[in-house]
Amino acid sequence: MSNETSRHNDCRNFVPVDVAKGICRVRNELIAIDTPTCQKFDPLPKCKNCANFTATENTLGVCEADKNKPWAFEDLIAVTCAMYRAQ
């Protein structure tokens, strides 16, 4: 995942406050979710960054790691997923 295509809510250093803004733990200031990320960008594990995820339509996809191949949203946070594999 590159910094150019990433949003602040794709970073481990971002703490959401509401749907539009959050706090950057690096700069310790309030920021909008959709503003450019900084050099301290640390990718947050999400399904869309997983080698086991296959996108199907819009923001929906399939988790290929599970034998049942369940649906998954691309922005689903996968920090605790034992099957997560970074691309």
C-alpha cells in the first residue's frame, strides 16, 4: 500500500474521533480522514492489504484463507486475524 493511495484511517497512528476526523498520534493533532498521509505512515492491516483477499465489487470481497470463503469488506481491520498475510 502506497502513501499516495492511502488515507489517514489506513494508518496505525490514526485514532478515529468520528466519521470525518481523528487524531494523529505522531503529530498529536486533529486531522481529517481524507487528507494526505505523512512520512510516518504505518500501514494498518486491513483485508484490502491481505494476500488472501480477493475484491469482487465496490468495497466487498472474499477471504480466500477460509475454506468457506466468507464475504469481507476491504476496510475491515485485520489486526487480530490469524490468517492475515501482507501483500
